[in-house]
Amino acid sequence: MKRFGLIGRSLSHSFSANYFSKKFETEGLADHCYNLFELDEPVQLFSLLGKYPDLRGLNVTIPFKTSILLYLDELDETASRVNAANTISIIRSREGMKLKGFNTDIWGFENSTDWLDDYKYALILGNGGAAKAIEYVLRKRNVDFLIVSRNPVSDSEISYRDLSRKIMEKYRMIINTTPLGMYPHTELSPEIPYNLLTSNHFLYDLIYNPDETIFLQKGKEVGARTMNGLQMLQLQAGKSWEIWNRT
């Protein structure tokens, strides 16, 4: 058996197992499987590897995309630059085992929308591992951005309380990288001033379950462009599969 999977703290929202199970069935890979592994802490990765010696690759989700780096042997260039990894290749040989980290969120976000070039200023909601991939893409595409955090820690971060009319008018692309609104807590949403949204805004939510969060609903109500994270998930998963098959 060739086993793959997803690690994170709470995985009831995830579509990853369904995506890969369908892929394996379509491609006739009866000796492949994909499992969800809920961990309390990233250090439990090692006990997981001991329990499943047939593991070949893992995806990583909230909240381990940065903390997992401490337990990897190597990072590819992009994951090293953004200081976050959401894909692990498990390389086994006679000499032992090596864990190499990659960041496929970058590929997924950059290739999921054609609208990035329509905006020069963006707000990134959240400052976790997923946000680091978004920052990387926006820098690459010459989009100026501000990070909005509950607890700002740098000059490039502001608090939700700082979201003034002036800022909301200038930063018309708003990207939610937080888990607020994710199943099963669908009643939650980032605390931005929704009354300042207009049809000129573009709201992108990395959440894909539910397919329309309150964050996106409020954007749609005023005619803003909206997009969820399903295509990003599919693209990054496809890139993960490429990595696992070449390493």
C-alpha cells in the first residue's frame, strides 16, 4: 500500500480525502489510499510515521504550516523563502528516512484566479502559514498589501480596529486566510467593516467548506467579486501529487 494523508488539528472540514480517493479510483491506483490524521501537536508526526511505515506523503493544514518546519529535514527553495510548508515528501531509503517540505499553496493561489492583476492593493486577513503563501504571490505580482491581525506584531500589520474608510476604499482586494467561518463554525466571520464594502471589492476566502461563508455572502450582497478556496485546494493538491511522484 502507498499511503498519503493530511495532518492538522481539526479536519472535519476537509475535502482532501475525497479529492484523492476519487483521483486514485479514476487512475486505477487500487494500492493507494489517503487518510486524515488529526494531531494535537506537530511533534506527533514522528509517532504517525512509526505507525504507518507505508506513508509516502502528507499535506499540512491549520495550524501546523509553520510549526511543522522544526520537524523536517529539508525545505525546497520556495518553502524556505516563505517559512511555511503545506506538503511533505517522505523519502525512504536504506540510509533512513528524510522529510522534505514544500509549499503548494503558492501555486494554488496564484493559478486559481485571473483577477490578481486587476488590483494593486490588498488586505490579508490573518498572519498564519497560509497567509505567508499569499504574501509571496502578492509580492511577486507587485501588489501592495497590509496584513490584518488581532495582535499586530510588525509595521506591515494592522489591527481590525484600524480598518478605516480610507483603507477600505484603497485596499479593494480582501483575502481571508483565517479559519473564521469554516465548517462547523459557519456562523463566524472576520470582523471587518462590512458596511464599507462596495461593488469594487474582490473578496477571496481560502475556506471552501461551506462554499459560501458569511464573509463572501456579505461581499456578494453589495455586488463585489467573490471566490472561495475550492479551486486553490484542487490546484495545490494536484501540485502535491506531482511532488510525491518525483521525489
